[in-house]
Amino acid sequence: MSFLFPAFLIALAAVAVPVIIHLFNFRKYKKVYFTNVRLLQNIEQQTSSSKSLKRWLILAARVLTIIFLVLAFAKPFIPGEQYKQPEGGNLVSIYVDNSFSMEAVNREGTLLDEAKRRAKEIASGYGPNTKFQLLTNDFEGRHQRLVDYDELKQHIDEVKISGASRTLQEIVNRQTDALANHSNASKSQFIISDFQTSMLGRGQSERDSIATINFVRLKANELPNVSIDSAWFISPVHRPGSREQLVVKLVNNADKDSEKIAVQVEINGSQKAVGTISVKAGASANDTLNFSGLGGGWQRGKVSIKDFPVTFDDQFYFSFQVRKNLSVLAINSQGASPYLQAVYRSDPFFVLRNANTGNVNYSGLSAYPLIILNNLDSIPGGLANELKTYVSNGGSLFIFPSLDNDLSNIRQLLQNLGTDLPSEIVAKETKAVSINHQSKFFNNVFESIPRNMDLPVAEKYIRYSTAVRANKQPLINFAGNESLLSSYKSGKGTVYLSAVPLDSEASNLARHALFVPVMYQAALASVNAGRISYKLGQDQVVEITKTVLPSNQSFKLRSDRYDIIPDVRQTETDTRLFIADQVKQEGFYNLFKADSLVSVFAFNNNRVESVMSFMNEGQIKSQFSGSKIKFYTPEKTSMQNEVKAAEQGSQLWKVCLILALIFLAAEVLLIRYYRVKSFKLNTI
């Protein structure tokens, strides 16, 4: 047995007071004279013996009262298994799960409220010299330092639901790092959570904890949940007034079917489309919602459903840009092509610009999503190098070769681009025999495919030798798998390679019905629309078109609540903004360069919390096989008592106080009711 305050044992000297009073009875006796006391001698001896027993019992009660009262103040306890007297005191790290799943309710209220209450109970179970660390999913810098009990309570009260989520390994490693610098202290780690399956890491923890890991499991009522998993557009290009097709994916995380869930689409705060989706239990379902009537510029969209009581995943934010026009650059050597003029200038959305090989502005090539090489007699080396860089950075290049000269110029360009290489010029009439209608290039081009489709005919064309490493997709083929038109992936961009020029004497491709949709699709597919949404806590880098900032300017990411200055890094192909964990709430964030709007980003809560399944003790133990682990179920016990029993042992001060009161009551009862028998004497 040990004492928490052994200095109080000095007060045991007070036991001498009732002993002294007992030994030196200062009571004054009154003499009573009798004429003859011979017959009272035996009775007098019996009375003195009874009085002596009463006094000894009262003395014992008083002494025991004082002893147990002093022991109660000294707080005796029986040390537990984890108890030791550390030189550096006690250090305790408490993790409070504040992910979205902690919004669930049980008999105690929300799980987060219960977790905060349990954290305070744990802290109150330690002595006054204990230092604490509070940890949440936000991994805030202010929670890295050790604080006392009063400051810890203040930090606990400030904990709110967060969109961030962490694995068990990340949590334990963070706690271990915070406690590692204090080698002489007794260390404990507590993790208070509902332990969703999403907290499982990959494999076992790579490091053993330096302290006992205490898992405090909170249990919520089972809840069904339907979530909006994602959304995407069928077409990456958005034109003013055009028909938009948005695909919405819902996931049913419950064990019952969900019928006719209402889905609503808003653009810039106005409702644009509604629909209903039915989802089988444990499955997902997609639906396409159509809307139109959008103007040019950045659009802010939101998909929403109503699914109580879990609501954090009932909305999905997205953003996209409606282009006012799309610029196409045609590089010519013998003047502009009338066929290209007719195709692109018939639609005001396309802006066709022509340039000769001698006056191409190399620095402005990146402004054009699509560049067309039209019958170039020769390709300057500088232009070839710039086109290679342009394609590698994500641009699209459409090549209509010239058949009037040798093939050395175009062979060198195609070799740099990694496509098939020209082998010879074939001068005979050849008809295309097939079209790859399964290619994404021809999406939404044909309503139906006729059996005997009229395809282009070539009088003279280039035969290409197949390169082994070329990332090729045939679009229109001659017999024998020879290509009339093919596409190739090169770097981040695409190369479209035709076997015929835009010359009516070489082929009828430029006058064929396929020519218009082919050129439209090439231009529309060249647009890099970018991502329409990002996930909180997961996507920490966003990309935009390469933008060079002056030395006195910086990007600012603004929301309705605060501004963020991201870290900017330039690459060869784009500009990357590192936001780390600065974005904490879902919604729209506007990127400004000075006062000019550059882009709009939409951030959504991570959907890993949507699956309402939870780990068992075996799964948790498998993550920390080399660590000391203990599990608590707070519904069955008080965390304060459990901590005291584990860290300080079994507390005996209450027992001592009760015993002191019992012996005090015994003294009162002895004085009040213990009476010596009296005898009536008869004289002779």
C-alpha cells in the first residue's frame, strides 16, 4: 500500500490525545459516606469492571477514528499494474475523433459530445502535475505542445467536426512523436473514436509505441446512409447555350434498397435540373441530368439530395468554365485552306487563325488548344522543336502532310513525336473500309452506324510504317489496316496524323461528310477542361494552366470566410498550387491573380466516412501487434475511475473516511447507550 500524500501521516500523533485523557482521568469524585460498606464490597468491584470496559471501548473508537481520518487525508492506494513513480511526471496524449461519423447520435447525444466528455474524464483521473496533449484529425500546430489540465479542457471545448480523416497509424505516430522527447516521464496514449473501418491503414504499424495505447470505443446507433459519390460531364467542352449532360453517382451504404431519391442540380444558385435515382442496398447507381442556357465564364454547381440523419455527404460541389470561343491555329505554307475556313468559320464558337511558317509566334502556341499543319512543304527545325514541346505539354497537333516533296522533313518531326513514320507515297485509288466508331473520338457523332457507310477515297496517300512503341488508336482505315487517319498519345498531348493532304486531287476527305465532325471533334477534344472538384484532406495540390507571376504579385485563394496564399511551383507544363491543409471546409474557392479571376475550385468532403462500418478489437490489434493495448467501453464504467485504477491503483481514502465515520458513530453510541447496571441494596 502506498500514500498519495504521505506527509499527512504526521497527524497520527494526535492519537496520543485520547490516550492521555484515558490514562489520566481528571474527573473529580464526590465522597459519599455510608455507615457500613462491608456488604457493598462485591458490588463495587463488579461496577468498576463494567465501567473500565466501557472506557476501553470508547478509547478504541476515538483512536481508530483519528487513525482512519488521517489516512483518508493521506489517500492510501494499492498500486496498479501500470503504476510507477516517474521522475519526469506523467505525459498523456488524448486523441478525440472529430470526423463526420462522430455526428452520429446515441443515448448520450452526439458521439463527438461524448468523446469530449470522456476526454475530460480521462484527464481528471491524473494528478495535478500531469501534462497533456490533445490531438484531432486536423493535426493543428497548437495541439503539438503539452498543456496543463485547465488549458486542456479549453482545447477540448473548442473541438468541432472536421472534414479531415486519419488512419490509426497516423494518429499513433503523431502521438508518439509528441511524447518521444520526454524520456523520464510516464507516458500514456488514449484514442477516443467510433473506429470506422476507414481508419484501417495498409498493413501493420511500422513502429512500436513507447506507451500503452488505450482505445476508448464509442458506439452509435446503426444508421442508413446514401451519399453522392461523384459527378462528371460527358463532354469536357462547355459552350454558351449548349446542352450539358451531368452524370451523378449515388452510393447506398445501407442494407436496404433506397427508392426514388430526389436529386437536384443548381448552377450559380439557380435550379437547373431535377431527377430521381433508385439505388439497391450496398450498390451504386448513375443518372444523367440535362440542362442548358448557360452563359460564358466560370460556373459554380451543386448536386444535392436529402438523406437524414447523415448529411455531410448529401451535397457535391463542382465548378467548370463555359468557353466563349475556342481558338484554332492553322500553319500554312501555300495560303489558308478553304476547307478549314469553311468548317470553323461556320460556327462562331470556333476562331480560326492562320499563319505562315515564316511568321509563327512560338511563344503564343500554348494559347491554342489545337494546331493544324496544312500541307507544309518544309518544317523549320525551330518550329519542329516548339511543336514537340507544345504536344508534350498537352497540346493537340493535327498533321495534313504534303505529297509534293520528299518525306524527310515530316519524318524527323514524327520521329520526335513518337508516332508512325512515313515509308512511301502510294499513288493508286484506295477506299477507306472501316471507321473506329467505338473510339471516344467519335462519341455523340453518329446516332446509328449504317452497314454500308460511304467512306473517303484516296487517289494518292502516304503509307506509314508501324512503330512498335507508338501509342496509336486508328480512326479511319484502308484495307490491310493501313491508316487514313490515326491519333497518337505523345507526352500529355495528342497527335492526329492523316495519310492525305487537304487537296481534292489527292482525296475527297476535305469534301466528305466526315470531315466536319472529324475537325470539330479534334478541336473539342483538345480542350483540357481540368477537374471539376477536389477532395478535402486528400487533394493538396491543384493545377492550372501555366501562369507566370511578376515578382510583386501572388495568387490568392478566396472563399466567403477567409483568404489563402498557396505555395506556387512552376513546371514545364503547368502551374501547381500547394494548399496543404489550409482548405478545411467544402465549397467554392476563387483563385485571383491581383484582382483578376483566374480559376474557381470546388472542394468536397471526403467520402471515406460515408461507409458506416466499424472495426472490431481483432482488426485494431492487427495494426499494433507489438504494442501494449487496452480497450475500454465507457458505457459500462467511468473513465475517471478506470484511469485512477490503472495509473494510481485502487483508491482507499473513501474506505478510510467511511471507517472513521463508523468509529465516530460507535463512540457516540457507546456514550449514549452503554450503561453500567445499578444495584439496589437492602440494609440489615
